[in-house]
Amino acid sequence: MKNTHKFCKEHRKTILLCLLCFCGCLCFNFIMIRESDGKENFPQGNKSTLQQQSSSFQDNHDAIENLKKEFLDIKNKQYQELISRAQDNIYHVNNLVQWSAVFFTAFAIIVGILSFFGFKEYRKIQEKYKEAEDLKNIFQCHLDDIMQIENKFEVKFQDLYSRFEKESKIFMEASYNYSVASIAYKDSNNLKAIEHFKKVVTLQPFNTDVLCRLGRAYTNLGELTTANEYFNKALSIEETSCKALIGLATSHRYIDLDLAIDFAQKAIKADPTNDDAFNYLGLLYRDKSHIDDAIRAHEQALKIKASPETYYFLGLLYLCKKDNENAELMIKLANRNLKNEEDQGNLRTLWSILIKCSKLIAEGNHEKALKLAAEMKSHLTTKRTYSAVVSHLRFLLDALEKGDMMSVYVESISPDESNGK
């Protein structure tokens, strides 16, 4: 239909001319028929004219037939061209359809494969999404827990802050009293030391170090029952308190020497790195005249810490064994280490004076030694301390075979009657 319309459009002039000719012929024939019907009315002279017109009509008819034939030829030719074009188009379309089918088949296969794997990936994505949602819920739960913890922490923090302020005040007050008590103890003022150590115990009732210092102060005053109570209280808090065991050894030194040695050995077992425990065991062995055992104990203490007291004790023992060379060396080392210990506040003033005085005695400089010994008077505030100093001086003078001078030194260190012993 589309091709016919196109043909008509292209040959519209020819078609119109043919139609006009055809219409003219029809009109002419109609007129001739009318004239034929009423020929009796026409004149006879017009017959030749009619024949001519009939011949002309025949010619026109032939022309029309020729035109129709040409028209049909042109139409057939156009139709054949259209059919040929249509066949070519159909061929191309068929090829296109075939290749399209191949393409779309391949595309469908690819899409199917991708869809298969895409579906798997989609499932994985769904699973991941579900996991993410679960994690989100878990995170939200944890976040809620964190908020609760934060609130609890805030409450705890406020409580801790209040406790910290309270503990800080207690600590500052305890530190102050401990410092005052330690200075008083170092200066042999045992009564003042006890007063302030008790204040510390009131604030810190489980402080075993302070309990032991109270016990040592009472031991210096000769109140051994009270001293033992504090030592045993410290042991009830800390069963292996080395300081408490040394304190018990100290309080039993002049009462039960064997029991004192047993406490000292327990102290060493509780803390094998404590030089004071080995030094005190050495003193107890010296009291029992076990000089070699005493030397071994002090040498063990020296391996732990090179303190002036240890050098001093070893110097006295070497003098007793007539090993003057080692005795002189030990006493010199004791005096050399005094400065550092005094600066750190680790050595009581009384023992510092005693070590310096012993060096002068060993050197034979008794005049200076007696003047220095007189400085110990103010520090000999208890009978026990006085007895300990006399014991060291007597052991030194006997080792030097100067026992006859003992009375002179005793007189120089004896406190005034107002101070008592």
C-alpha cells in the first residue's frame, strides 16, 4: 500500500492526463449515441463528418489503450522494482534477525551466567547486610551497656574522688606524724617518736612498718611486753613480716639468746634480701661468742648492701680474731660510707658517733676518741641503748687489749643523772 501511494505520487501528472482523456472519450461517445438515436433529425450531408469523428474516436480509443498499456507496463515495472527492493530488504532483515537472534542468544546466555553469579553475590550481600544489621544491634546493645557503665563510672568516680580527698588528708597527716616520729627516733627521743607513731597507727591501723617502729621504740625504753604486742600485731597482719621478726629477736636478745637467734633466722627466711636480718643474726652470734658464724652473717649482709654498720661489725670481729689488717680496712670503709647514709637519714646519729669514735680508738687516738664519745651522752636516753653502746666499746677495747681503759670511756658516755639511763 505504501509503495502504491509512492507510485501514484511520482506519476500523478500522467495519471491525471489519462483520466481527462478517458472522461473526454466518454462524453464524446455519449453525444454520438444521442445523435445516433435521433439521426433522422440530422441532415444527410453530415454522414462523412460522422465517419471522420468515428475514426477520430477510434484513434483516441487506441491512444487510450496504448496509454493504459504503458501505464500497466510502468506499473508492472515499478511493482517489480518494489518487489525486488522488498526482497532485498527482506533478505537483509532476515540476516539481521538471524544475527540478532545469535546476539540476543549469546547475550541471554551471558546475562544468565551473570545472573547466576549475581544471584549468589546478591545472597552474599543479603547475608552481609543481615550480619551488618546484627552487628548494628550488638553495637547498640554495647553502646547501651557503655552508657550504663559510664553512669556507674561517674558515680564510682565521685565516690573515689571523695574517698581520695579523705585518704589524701589522712595520708598527709600520717606522713607528717611519721616524719616527726622518724626524726625523733633518729635523735633517740623514743617518747616523742612513740607519740607520733601512735597517731600514724590511728590513721593507718594496718601499717606494719609503723607497728614495728613502735615496737622498736618500746624496746629501747625497756618496755618489752608492749614492744612484743606491736611486733605480734604486725605479724597477724603480715605473717612473714621481716621487720617484726627482727623486732622480736631484738626484744629477746638479753632475755633468751637462743630464741632471739631463732627469730633472726626466721626473718632471713622471710626475706633473704634483708641486710638488717643478717646483721642482727651476726650480733647475736657475737653475743654467743660464735665469731666465725657472726663473720659469715655480716659478710652475707655486705653482699646485699655495703652499709657502714656492716663494715663496723666486721671490723670489730676481725680485731677479735687479731686480723688487724682487715679490721683496719673495715673500720675505714665504715667511716667512708657514713656521709652518704647520714645524708639519706638511714643512720641514727648515735651510731654515726660510735663508728667515728671506734676508728679513733683503733688508731690509738684516745684523746679525740674520748671527746667524741662525750657527744653520745645526749643520745643515750634509755638503759638499753646505753647497754648496747657499752657492749660495742667493751668488745672493741678487749679486742685491742685495752680493757683497762673501759672505765674511762664508760665515764665519758654516762648520761647526767637528770637524763637517767
